[in-house]
Amino acid sequence: MDISCVIRPYLTEKTMTIAQRGWFTFVVRTDANKAEIAKEIEKLYKVNVIDVRTVNVHGKMKRAGKRQQAVLRPTWKKAMVELKSGQTIDAFQFGGTETTKA
């Protein structure tokens, strides 16, 4: 059974800014290594990966429910992928043109 190590693109204001410089951020499985991540990104998006950086993001304690009980959010892994110059991934492109009110 072939399970993808890339879960989804990680889209925030900061990741959209660094995507303009060629670094794209993804949420990946916690057991994925850099070689697997690079191979999977190349296969999914038809791009050339130059570098991969990963970080384990530890889950935060949140208070939830009527009694505000402490709940631990899950730990997850983030991968930042640098692509060959001139290549992009469509998920990180801005959707439309901005209009201003006169």
C-alpha cells in the first residue's frame, strides 16, 4: 500500500511570502524523511527539488469545552522545500486580482 508522505500544503501569510522566494511549505507525516519528501513533491507537482528542511512542531496545550479542560493538540511535521529557480507550485499562487473602491 503506497501512502503519500505529503499531507497538504501549509498556507499562511508567512509561507505565501517565502513562496515568492522559492521555498514552499507542506504538512508531512511525522515518520517521513527528507528523501521521501523530495521524491513525493517532485512526483506530485512535476518540479525539481533542490533542498528540504524539516521541523517537528510540538502540539500546544489548549483549553476546550464547558469546563475549559486542557487538551493537547497533536504533534506534526513541517517540511520546507526549495525548488529550482523559475519553478512554482500553483497552490501557493494568489487567486485573483485586487480591486480598490473609488
